[in-house]
Amino acid sequence: MKIKKFNEEIGNPSWPNTHRPMKQFVLTTTSESSDHYIYFIENPEMPTTEELNKFLVEQGNDVEDGYSYEGIDKCVEIKDFKRLNI
């Protein structure tokens, strides 16, 4: 699984099937202290809740002693980007 956190690539580059096209996802979380976090993830398929929780323990922003204080709000696939006309 390739995971990007604010455009920083992390994760395992030797994902078993590198020939599948990667999809992009946005993961939003809320910590127990009501802080909100956003992560950008690339993976060939929708990550499971277990994979997302493991990612938060390993790479999350609100982690202490191997415990993540972040709860998953949503993980949504990015189909395409649209510009705001401001």
C-alpha cells in the first residue's frame, strides 16, 4: 500500500500487484481533543478500516505509546479534481 501524508510518500513500495492502477483517496479523522486531520492515500482499492487504523497508529498525528487518538471520519475516493472559480 502506498500512502501519502500531505504529499509525502510513505508505506510499502513493494505492494504485491504493482501493475494495477492506483486510486486516490482522502482520509479525514478527528482526534479525541477535537482536532481534525486530512491524509491523501494512494492504493489500488479502498483501504479497509483495519489498514487505516494501522496507518494511523504508525503515521498519524495524534499518537502516543502505540495508541492513536484519531477516529476515522471518512475515506472517500477522489475521482477528479475541480477548480473553484474565485
